[in-house]
Amino acid sequence: MSWPLLYKLHLQVESKNINIISTVTNQGKVRFMIYDEKMTAPVLIRFRNRLLREAKKKVCLILDHLRVDHAKLVKS
């Protein structure tokens, strides 16, 4: 079973906001997504779906208690 840790990072580059969401598995593999909008449930779901599409085994995603982590869309 893979246990990815989820990291969210906010950067400001040349007056433009860039956000990065990433995971690190227990095997050391890194997956990330760069996005320029606010972290919302649809953004997290899009990242989760990309992560699951590439996964060959079960995934246990550990989130960090942002408000978006508790959204009804994310929990379903």
C-alpha cells in the first residue's frame, strides 16, 4: 500500500500566484500539480483523480485539515 503525504505550497512569482500540490510515496516517488487558482474542492479532486489514475495499488491520502479537505465533494 502506498502512503502519500500531501504538500501544498503557495509561491509568488513576478506578481503572479502559483500554487503547487504534491505527494511523496513511501517509495520516494513524487507527484505534483501546479495550478494558478485558489485551492478549492474541484482542484483537490482533480489532483486526487490524477493520482489515482497512475496508482497501481491502493492509495491512502493524508490531508492537512484545510477547509477544502472537509468539503462534501472531497469526502465523497
